Amino acid sequence: MFEPTLIVAAASLTGLVIIAAAMLRGWQGWLDLKRSELEGHQGPRQEGSSIGAARIELADLKERIKKLEAIASGVDL
């Protein structure tokens, strides 16, 4: 009724479909894992420019340096 080559071909095709489905499921799981890792590493978003904050911090540091230099030279502020 069925030839042995037909049975082997059908079994091979079935096995290939099962393996492909398992690999696709694993790929989807890996992508979900990477998505969750990326979402977990996001910190709170800061609105506004960080350049402005850096300028303010730089001005503050310059002021502190001036005060330290004045203290080192013996001048009272």
C-alpha cells in the first residue's frame, strides 16, 4: 500500500516540522528574555537638557575652587 520511502519521507517531514516549531518557540522565548532585560535597565528618564545641568555644576565647581584658593592664600572671604 505505502512504499517504505514514502513513509520515511513523511516521518522526516513531520520530524522537521516538530524541530522547526521547537526552535521557533525557543527563539521567541529568547527574544522575550532580551526584551525584559532591556526594559529592566531603563532608568528614570530625565526631561530637559543635561547640558544646562552640567553648566550649573561646572560653575559651582569653579566657585568652590576660587574659595579654596582664597583659603590657601590666607584671604578671608
